[in-house]
Amino acid sequence: MNAPVARRALLGAIAVAPIATLPAVAAGATPDTAHWDRVLMHYEITKQKAERFYRATLAPLERHVPSSKAYEYYQVGTDKAGLPVLHRFTRAELLNTESVYRQTKGWKQARAEMQAYDQAYAEFDRRTGYSRIDQENDQLDIAADAALRTLLETPAPHMAALCLKLRLLTDGLDEFLYDTGPVVKAIRSDAERLGT
């Protein structure tokens, strides 16, 4: 079997096979380097796929997404001193035709802005497929985050792997890892094991 075919088969297997973390490494045992390499490759491929999709597909559209002034502050009256009373409306308030503000000029302006935005966004989405593309981008990001989490929880087989895990954890990527307890414990175990 030639190298490109073997690489393709490996990448295909990685894409299809679930990547599961190994159980904790017994004291004195060496983690599986081949497993680490597969998990690392899966993470890198998944991350690159998400980044390429964003750069090539979503980012160019984001510059053209319609904007709205509907959720800025609008005057809804004046106080006893004659100063304007400002209010930032929520979408629910603007959709509520029974709103206490419905007779104010501010509510009417904000509602008109919201309706104009909704129409402009619907047309933009119809032309570009933006909502579908944004959802696809979200799914790719979720997959990349899961691959990162799996990598961080996989026992490091050597000091370079531990350093990579620490770099990934501290490079701001961990902002997507809402429950970092297991990750921190796995990395601490690596440091304790490799440091002895």
C-alpha cells in the first residue's frame, strides 16, 4: 500500500471512529504513544477543518450581515426635570403590541427598525444561506472543541505532549471548555507522573 492511500485510510478511520480517552495510567506504566498521536492528529484535522470553513465561507459573509439600531436606547418620555428618559427595548417588548411604551415615539422607531432589520436579514439569508452556514460553522466548532477536550484528557506519553497540553489549555482555547475539572486533573496527573 502506498503512503497516500495509507494516510487516507488512517484519516478516514480517525474521522469515523470515536476517539475515546484511555483510562488513567497506572503508576509506573507508560501511556500509549500511538493513541496520543491518533488523538492529536484528529484534533489538528478537526481544528483545521473548522478554521478553513470559517475563513473561506462564514467570515466573508459576516462583513455583509445587516445591522440593526432597534436595540439601542430610545427616548420614551421625559422626567420631572425635563430630561429625556431612555429605554433599550428587548425583542419581546418590540413584538408586544400591548407594551406600556407602545404610544411613545421611541417604541415606534425601535419597532420600525426591528421590522426593517428582520426583512433585510431574511433577504440576506435567502440570498446567501447565512443561517445554514452559521449553523454548520457552529457544528464544526463544537467538533473541534470536543477533539480538544479529548486531547487534553488523553494521558501525555512524554514531556513534549504535556507541554503541548499546557500550551493549548493556556492559549485561550479553554474558554470553550466549560467544565475544565477533568482536564485539569488529567494534566496534573501527567505532570506528577512525568515529573518523577
